[in-house]
Amino acid sequence: MIEVKVLTPDDWAIWRELRLTALADAPYAFGSRLADWQGDGDREERWRARLEIPGSYNLVAALDGAPVGMAGGVPGPHHGVVELISMWVSAAGRGCGVADRLVRAVEEWGLRAGAEVLRLNVMPDNARALAFYRRIGLAEAGEEEGEVVMEKVLRSPRR
């Protein structure tokens, strides 16, 4: 069973564990480097600050009780746009629907916040992520600082 939990700054230790694991597991997928978050960068106040980004929505996914993924949503660069950031799923969670659940939760948050577009940046050589994002309806919308920009129009679920 997949459980998705919204994180608060008090959950910084959970976020820290997953983020460090993600940066070690998939350094090619992130703009940050593991070394940036270790040593002097590994401080409680820095981890809390990351979870306190104004307007942010931070999630952790657990599969059968074990944390296996994370994602965040932040207000985008323009009104009506939200961005998906810090998306990662461990090998244990891949192929189990964890990524779908995380993105869906960020989309729902975006809709509640009045957004019309979900946007993200992905490294151009991250073929697995590109394929996943295309599968769930995101389309390439350009390039920014060497990353592929992808977007999706958000729609409320039909009732």
C-alpha cells in the first residue's frame, strides 16, 4: 500500500534522509550535488528552511511503511503555474505506482492553489524520467539552463 504524507518543517529528518539518498542514487537527475548538502551544508536549520519555502508543498511516499519517494511543489514563475521539484523514487518504489501518486498529489495541490499549469525541469539525459513525464501527460515546452522544461495543463477530475 502506498501512503503519501505532507511534510512540515518538523519532518526535516525524514526529508534529509530521502534527499541525501536521492542525491547519492541519482546524481545525474538533480541540479544539486550530494556534496552541497553534506559537511557544513548538513544542518538542521538548512533542512527546515527547505521545507519552509513559502507556498511549498512537500511530500514523502511510503510503500508498506518504508519511505520510498519524495516530491515537492512550489509556486511557479508566473501566476497560474506550479512547479514539481525534488522528485525521486527509490529502486524499491519504482514500478509500483509511487511516482504516479506523488505527481497526482502535487497536481491536486496545484489545482487547490488555483494553478492551471504544472511545470518541471528535467535533465535531458534522464531518459527514464522523460518517458515517465510524457506518459502522464507532460509535454516538452522548451529548454532552460540546460534542462528540458515540461508542462501539463491541469484539469479537475470529472465528477
